Amino acid sequence: MAVQEARGDTGARGVHEGGCTCGDCPHGAREGHRRAVAAFLRRRDEFAAGVGLPTAVAHSASASRQWVSEQLTQRAEAVAEQGRAEGTVWLARLWLRTVYTVGGAIVVLLLGEALTAIGAGWTGARTAALLAALVVAGALTAASVLHRARGGALAPLIGEDNRISTSRTVAACWVLFVGYAVLLLAARLAAASGHADRDALIAGLGLARGAGVVTVLAVVCGIAVLVRRVVGVRVLAQRLQKVPAHRPRAADLLTDDSGRGAFTDIQYVAVNAVALLFAAVRLARRPDRLPDLPWGLGVIVLISAATYLAGKYAEGGRPVILSVVRAREPGDLDGPIRTGDDIEIRGSGFVPPGAHTADRLSRMVVRIGTVDVHVPLVPVTGGFRNPTDNALTVPVPVEVEPGSVEVQVVTAAGVATNRCVVTVTE
């Protein structure tokens, strides 16, 4: 029995180690992905130092480069598969975290009302606020259960590129806040007994009282729809390169696709967060009407929204080839481009934002005439020397016919550059 228990424990550890993606092992997929990434980076640096090359290819620079590139590509695909598995598990578990967060918010609201009621007494407005919060929490919980395979209640906020959309998140926050405010007034209206109280609550829903909040709500919802349209049209027109992420991250709200902080996103989130906080304070002070957002603050939100939308129009651009030259090693003689030589393609936008991982870089292709050449991965310590965003080097295969041929780069996002004509000699 002891032997069987020991075998059972070993088997359990084997099942739930590293690449485990089941629901019983919360950190299995993440740990497996981290180990795969660490192993890949270690192997990449070894290749960059010249360690691990077989003797059969070590004598040829081109053969060793091709062999290293193939090895790194295969390992990068395995790492990407681990990343996709981690993303699937993370999304499947996110709905439960959303439920816990919503429940914690209800507890915080209850404690806050209880503490502020000391001395002032419990009022009907506090009960209405708690009931409205329970209704909103129930709706979020139901949405989390229904969409638990896609991130729960956050599923509508995840864009087609598998990132959390800043515009959708801001619009969703305003929709939830306004919905909560209306439910609060509805609960108070249901409990009101006098005609004067009911008339005052109905008047609190008038447009004159909540014009600022309604205007901001309309603008942020319109921005969310318009941004989706703008991004979709620009992607289809190949004026914007989009590479899907392995999984959504909270940092997507404040960064661009490459993970760098984006000014337009940061200011949009910050300004709307301040406006929401002000509106929440106004609602807490006057729970008998929609929060009267001052027009000065409303105009600030509108300016922030216009800046965010202008940033979406301005970002991106098509990759461009500026020139193609023969790559020359130190000591080589100058000469024309021949089959078997390396050519260096110089330009801009070859590596789309978010495509700096090895599995995405290995998808880049250079079309020389009618021959598609995959861009080899050339590692250096801490990264890759080839390809880069503004230059890449590929060999001219023997299948290319001598004469004038067109060179074109196809990026990892599937966007093709302009054509550049070069002359290949025998």
C-alpha cells in the first residue's frame, strides 16, 4: 500500500507539473510556460555564443546559421504552444476571480455604509444603494458564468487581438455606473410613499440634472464603437499591423501592442477614472438624482476622448522597403548580387508591435521573384540580430533566375511591403 501511495504521489506530481493545463492545478500552465521560456532563452544564448553546434555544420557559416534558425524556430513554436495553453487556462479561471472581486466589492460597500451610518442612522437610501449593488453584482456574476470559457464578465472587453480594449473598458465602466445610479433611483422610487418624494425622484432623472453624465456616456460608448471600426478598416487596408496576443493582460489598458506605455491610452483612462470618481461622490452626496457632472469636467473628458481617437488614427503604418543591397562580410570583395549571396533589406516596420517573440519573427518571409525565403533567426545574447524592425538579411536561393527580380517582405502580421527591383547576376 505504501508503494502504491508513493506511486500515486509521483504520478500526481507528473500530471500536475510544468505543462499541466487542467483545472485542478492553478499554476501548472503558467509554470510550464515559464520553464519553456527560460529553456528557450538559455538555448538561444548558447547558440549566440557558438555552443551546441554540430560538427557537420560548424564549418559553414550559412549552414550553421540555417541549422540554428531551424532549431530556434521549432523551440519557439513549442514555447508559443505553452503560451496559448497558459492563456486558455487563465481565461477559464478569470470568471471565478471576477465573481470573488464582485463579492468583495459588495462587502466593502456594506462595511462603508455601516460605518457611515454610525451616528447618522440607517436610511432608505443606504438600503436602496445596497439593493442596486446586489442587482448589478448578480448581472455580472451571471455574465461571468455564461462566458466563463472566454474570461467571464470581461469577455466583452477583450478585442479581436486577444487584448483588453481600453475604449471598451472605459465605456463599460460608465455604463455600469449609470446603470447603478438608475437602479438606485428606481429602488428609492419603489419605496417612496409620498407624492412629493416620488415627483422629486422622477425629476432627478431629468435631462437637465444629468446632462453632463449622459453626454459623457454617449461619447465614450460612441468612441468604443468608432475605434473598433477604425482599427478594423485600417487592418483590412494594411495600414495597421495587428498581431494577436497569447492572453489578455491588465497592462493592455495603458500600453500599446508592444507593451510600451501609450500616452493616449494613459490619459484616457486617467481622465475618465477621475470623472467617474467625482460622479460617484456626487451620487453618494445626492442619491435622489443623477450625478450632475459639471460641464467643465465633461469638456475635459471630451477632449481626452478626442485625443484618444486621434491617436488611433495616427498609429501604425505599412512596412516599407527603402533599399536592397548585397550583404558584405569583412574581407569580401565588392560585387553584384549573385545567387547564393546574402542581401540586406533596409526599410521600416518589418517587425509589427507585439511580434518580437521568436515564433512571430520566424514567420517573416521575403519574396524574391517567385521564390519565398523564410528569414533566418540570427541570435545574439539577449535577443536577435536578424530580423530587426528596420533591416533583415536573407540568402538569395539558387532557384532565383538571373535578371531583374522584385523583392518584397511579408511581415508576421501578413502585411506585404512595396516591391523593390534588384538585379541578380549569374
